Amino acid sequence: MRPVDLIRKKRDGAEHTREEIAALVNGYTAGSIPDYQMSAWLMAVLLRGMSRTEIAALTELMLNSGATMDLSSIPGKKVDKHSTGGVGDKTSFILAAIVAAAGLTVPMISGRGLGHTGGTLDKLESIPGFNVNLSTEQFMHVLKTCGCGLIGQTAEIAPADKKLYALRDVTGTVESPALICASIMSKKLAEGIDALVLDVKTGSGAFMKKKEDAIHLAELMVETGQQMGKRVAALITDMDQPLGRTVGNSLEILECIEIMRGDSHPLSHDLRTLSVELSAWMFFLTDSVTSVDSGRNRAEEMLTSGKALAKFKEILRLQGGGDISVVDKPSRLPHSSHTTEFKSTRDGFITAVQCEYVGTASLTLGGGRSKKEDSIDHAVGLVLHKKVGDTVKTGDSICTVHYNAVTPGWEDRLAQALEILNDSYEVGEKPPTSRPPLIHQVIGKALSAHAD
């Protein structure tokens, strides 16, 4: 069957057979189907959608395009978390340390930035010496030694997803619920985990901007995971403004370290709260606690006792993070050569944030990729000083822009980023009458019925 015929079929809204999906997935993985044809098919999927039967087949084929991990030699429960992506979304580093410090195994296989969102791997690589490209054997050693590893996909694990993931990022096809579900679940199910917590973002900075779309995606992923015999819950969380107070790779790592050290900024409260909540569900799904409330208490204990910070240091040491002094000497993290302030032009209140624009501003500075071959500047980004509901006066800094002036065209990129920020923030005379909750709801009623 010719790829062009399958592109036309999906373009016209017809349903693929399992064999047709296999031909596309296997052909693209093997290199016989070029990027331009797969891009056309991905766009057709975005516009026309996929049935649940198609999604199940795509997930299974992507999962079976490579090897799966066997963690049976590691005692105890294995659990992971995955986020659908947002601006300033960096809970992975905090919760991985929390949950591993409490004795569970967290085999976290993550991806790079997609669209306007930052990627876990890109942020980790801002830590000098940190190696996200471990072999399966090296990854197993790290997991057995400290209970947590944070890596990218190896060549053996879901290679179809690895190729498609990079292509979706630069072809405007990230937002498809079918593609998101298949990508996440094929990668996570290959980890050999017992349970999975999903953080499904909704709002202006999420790929699923409408809450009903986020719920639909969450239900798809929970159903897929449960069919594969895993305990899965999905939290629908807010992304109508950046999470925490930083946007940009090394800046976000620094903020996470501050939280684990116990000296975080008030604007980081939402990041800390969500990290604790996701950790609580990871504890609950693995029967480590009898209720989500008990899980929150255990997560708080790991943070306040310093055990999470100690675990983070151990992860850094095992994955090549030099002498781990970055935790105590943040100056070792990449930092920009220049900063400038984005200031308010009027008195009032921050009434809304176009969160996707904020992420795009960081990407424009060099903090993300516009093309597959782009490199990332780990030092650039934004430090926020105001969030929704805060008062501002004319001349107050809304955020500090961190940028580098080393490559041709930096002046234009900076000007463009500032222009985007100008369109990102709404300042009104009165404060907003209400703010959306950080956590909208939990998908997985059979599970949440037992929660506090």
C-alpha cells in the first residue's frame, strides 16, 4: 500500500485498518517513508482525528516498534508521571526526588520540548555533565542504585515514537489527542511500570486549551493504560499562566533546587503544591499509602526533611552531574550574559496571561526549537515577578528577560520576544473576580473514590 493512498484516506476522514497503520509506523521507522509524507499524514490525523480502535493500534505498534524494559529484578513498585506539557512545567525533577526518596522506583523516560513548551531532557541538559543518553544497562544500574533515573528514549525503546515526536514538534501537529495519547502511552508502557500518574494541562498555555478537550485526552490515556493492566489516574491541571516563576531551561532547574532546599519564592507556591499533589497520587496508586491525603503528608516529609534534595544529588552524581555542587552553587548552571526588564505601561492588576505567548517568547530567545536541527540556549528565559491577580504600577517589572547577544540576529529575537510579551499580559483596573483552581479534577473515578 502506498503512503500517498493512506494520506488521502485519512485526509478524507476514513478509518485506517491496523495493517495500514502498521505500514505507516514501520515504514517511517525504517526510513522508507520520508518526513514530508509522514508530515502530511500527521496533519491529516490532526484535522480528521482517529477512532479509539485506531489509537489503540497506533499505541501498540509504537510500543512494539522496539524493546520494553524488564524491571522485575528491582524489588518494589515502579511508578512514573507524565505531563502533556506546559509553560514552566518542571514538576518532574521535584516529584522524582520525592518519590524515590520514599523508596519507590521511578524510571522516568522523557522527551524534548514540543512547540512552545519546554522539554524535560532539555532542562536536564542545562546541568553541567548530566547525561540523559544512558544505555538500558546504565539506566538499570542507576535505578537499582538510587531508585530513580531520568533519561531520553534509548534506541531500543519505542523508536517510532522518537522519530514522530521530533517531527510533530516542527509540523504543527502536536495538539492531536490521538497522537499525544499514542506517544505518551507507548513510551510509558515500555518502562515496565506498575502505575502512572498523568498531568493533563488545560488553559492558554496547554496544547488542550479547552477543559473538555483535556478531559477527553485524559480519558483516552487512562483507558489505554488500564487496558494494559496498569493503575492510572489523570489530574486535569491549570495552565492559564506559567507554573512557578521561571520559564527557560537552567532557570527552571534553579527554581526546583530552591524548592528542594526549602528557600523557594512565593511565586513558586503553585509549582511546589502541584509537585506534592502528583507525588501523593504516585504513592496512592502504588498502595504505599492508604489515602491521597497520607500521600501528601509523605511528600511533604521528603521535602522538609531534606531527603528529596539528597536524592536529587544522588541522581546527579550517578548520571554524570560533575561534583553535584550545582545544588549548592547555582552559579555553575548556565546563565545569560544580559538581562532586561519587561515593564508594565499602566497601573492596575494582572487580569490574564496568554500563557502560550510567554512560552513562545522564551522559544524566540533561543530556549526552544523552531526546526528539528536547532540547538538550544540553556541560559535564556524569563523570571516572573507578577502573576494573575497581582498589582502593578507603571514601570514595575513584570518579568526579567534573560538573553544572550552572541549570535547574528539576537537584536531582532530580543525585540520579537519583548513584543510577544507585550501581547501576553493583560492589565486591568480591577483584579480578576475569580481564578481557576490549580487542579480541576481527577480522571479515574474508581481510584479517586478511595482518596480523601
